[in-house]
Amino acid sequence: MGIMQNQPATNSTDSVSITLTDRLFDTLQRAIVEGEIPSGSKISEPELARQHSVSRGSLREAIGRLEARKLVERKPNLGARVVTLSYEQLIEIYQVREALEGMAARLAAQNMSEKEIEDLQVLLKEHGHEIEEQHGQAYFQKQGDLDFHYRIVQGSKNQQLIGLLCNDLYHLLRMYRFQFGMRSKRSQQAYDEHHYLLNAIVSRDPEMAELLMRQHIRSSRRNVERMLLEN
Amino acid sequence: MGIMQNQPATNSTDSVSITLTDRLFDTLQRAIVEGEIPSGSKISEPELARQHSVSRGSLREAIGRLEARKLVERKPNLGARVVTLSYEQLIEIYQVREALEGMAARLAAQNMSEKEIEDLQVLLKEHGHEIEEQHGQAYFQKQGDLDFHYRIVQGSKNQQLIGLLCNDLYHLLRMYRFQFGMRSKRSQQAYDEHHYLLNAIVSRDPEMAELLMRQHIRSSRRNVERMLLEN
DNA sequence: GCCCATTTAAGTGTCGACAATATTGGCCTG
DNA sequence: CAGGCCAATATTGTCGACACTTAAATGGGC
């Protein structure tokens, strides 16, 4: 299901021997991101523990990780609450993305393998077809955009960058998209921008790649600003 | 009946380190950053727990936070190891810093208050004096540089940015500085670059501020590259 | 009826113990 | 003597229980 499933670094050998806390963390993260556990609500440790049939200790470890990813906030002796989404915070996230993904694009233009670039071209072409078929309403804004960005980030080969974006920021962003119902309405433009960016990467032009990625994200941010001000 | 639980918090002047896990986390983080717990070494939960007179549960929560800050790596059923510092990873950190702090400088040029800017000018002037007095060997490279960057980041007013830089990256960087003995030898140049950057902020020129910050960090990275290649 | 102190309940922080998994050392076999 | 299988040990994962803090409820005085 999830395209950027959380598979911490060692994504090879054993996929079953995951610890209980890990599974619990994944479950809770998905529940929070998709709004199943409402934003801003308090988290009762005994209740959640019973509900998932785990010990409070394990649950607390999972909550700790959620806190590290800024999905919940915890105050001593007061408990944890799911983070409350605000307009300002969303803008902040876009600013951080602009900086980090801009750098990712720069590095990707230098470090992506020829095969990775080819695969990305194929992926982009598929996106184009889907937009034509569905007039850009369904798939693209939902998962395709993240897909494309995800590959660019991976292509940077910078583990620090990859960790920050794929582990910390993307889940927060996904949470906003779910709960604010952010359908983009500009799939065609986004597709074009992806195309230009990919061309810069094909040309191995880091400067241009960073520039285009930053413009792309800025443009996306402005779109969000407009959309939220309409409500 | 009562077991001696309460320990009147002797060692540090922490104002509000309420929970035990918090104190333990601070202690361990410092120990790791300063190399007291060697880089790459395995962390034995029973031993550390006994050594610090805490339960294994509390220790595990602290380790979990250290893992979130990428100071330790943990593999299921195998335990945690202090992260091993590598040349490549340090370069990666500098690339991330270039992106994030560049954005921070851009935002700081827009969002810093006049008073914050004045204070920063005072701080920079002090740095200048210290460089003259000590020929730039002691204080500046050690804390002054981080001090300056810290204020710029705060001045961005972007909480996401502040969190990423001051919580996640800052300690990793400090760890490298400690263990690689990174004395800069270019305090004068760094001071000049700080000066130019601050001028851009005074002029409220975001574009220029970001450009100068990125050049400053790139220059710092190249210096590190030279230094490490000499060994 | 309202306010404040005190008691009561609920929730979080911390601990020690048990179960599952990995590592060490010894023993047997070739 | 080497190498691999197996028991014994140590370490990690998980659990339930107790201590302390905060929130809620109760009751008495005005």
C-alpha cells in the first residue's frame, strides 16, 4: 500500500522479525496521519495499550518515536497529544522542503545513476498518461507527486538528507494532505515542472536542478496558500 | 516502606529537567558527544542502567531518543551502538547545513527584529575583539561560530527549521568537532564572512543573506575536507 | 448558590521480573 | 586439529505492579 513505507535503512534480509514496538509504531503513525486518531486529541496510555493488546512500556516507546517525528507532543506528567495542524506550520514545512529538496535535486543531478534516471523518466511518462486519462484529478496529486519527489531524494545519495525528508517531514506532510483534503488542481503544471526538472538532471546540471526544484515547491506552496485562504 | 527514590539533582544547574529519563538523556548525549562513550562502541543496557542507577526501562527510553537524533543506531535483538563517524557522513551534514542554514539566513533577513539584529552586531563585535587578542585560536572557532549560527537560525522564526538544526544536527556536528579535534584556523576569514552576512541581514536582503550563508558553509566544508585529507 | 480546601480517582513515571532471542563456550565427530 | 552441533549464559523485548503527580469530585463554610 504505502509507497514510502517506513523501512529503517536495512531494507533487505529479514522482513518479519520486527519488534512489537515497531509494528505498533507503524500502526499508530498511520492512524495519526490518516486522522483516525484526531489531531489535537489526548493520548491515553492505558486505553491505547489495552486497545492494541500491548504493555504500556512498549506503547510508551512507540509514542517516544512518534514524538521524535513531531507527530505527537508530550509534556512531563501531562501525557501526549496528537500535534495540532496549523496553517503557519504547514508554510514552515514547505520552506524547509524548499531548502532540503532543492539540495536533493542538486545532488541528484550529480549522483543519480543512468538507470535511476531512466526509471524516473518512465515513471514520469506514466504520470503523464494518467493525467490525460483522468484529467489530472485522481492519482497524480495523491501519490504520484510524492513518488517523484521520493526518487529525487533517494537519488541524492545523501543519507542525512534522505532520513530527514523521508522519515521526519513526509509523514507530517501526508498528515496535512489527508486532513486538509489538499487536492492540487494543478497536476498539469506540476507535471510540466517535474519534466523540466528531470531534463536538468538528465543534463547533469546541478545548479539548474536546484533552481527548478525550489521554484516547483514554492509554486506548490503558493497553491496551498491560495487554497487555504479560500476557506 | 519508602525506598530512597529521590535524588536531589546534584550535578547540573538544569532548571527544569523534571523526569528522570530527561536527565539521563542529557547525560548520555553529552557523554557520547564528548567521546566519553567511544564512537562505535556497543551499549550494554544492564551495565549502563546499573552504572547510572536507573531502571532498564528508563534507559531504553533515553536510548530511543538518542537513536532519533542519530547518535546511536539500534538493531532489533542486537542492541545499540554509538554511531561511527565517517568522513562521508560529515560531508553530508555540511550539505544539509548549507541548505537549511541558507534558508534560515534568508528568513532571518525577513523576520529578525531590530533588537535581535543589534544584539547580533554586538556579539559579532565581541568576537572580533577576541580574535585580535588571541590571534583567533581559542574561543571563536570553538563556541563563537556556533553561537552566531544559532542566533541566525533562531531569527528565522521557523520552528521546523529551528528544531531540525538545533536538536538534530547541532549535536552531531558537535560530536565531530570534539572527536576529530576540528580547530578551524580560519577564524579571521569566518569572522569576515559573518560580517558580510550580517550586513545583508541589516539591509533586509534575503537573497543575498542566503547566498552568503551558503558560501560561508561551503567554505567551511572545504576547510574540513582539506584538514581531513591531510591526515 | 458559590468558592475553596480536602479527599478521591485517574494517569504518568519508574521499577523489577519473566520470556524470547543472540552469543559464548564446550563437546563430539571427522 | 578443524569444524560444526548443542548446552549454558548473557542480552534484549515485553509485561504487570508500585510510586508519584495531576485532575476531578466531594463537602463544608460564607
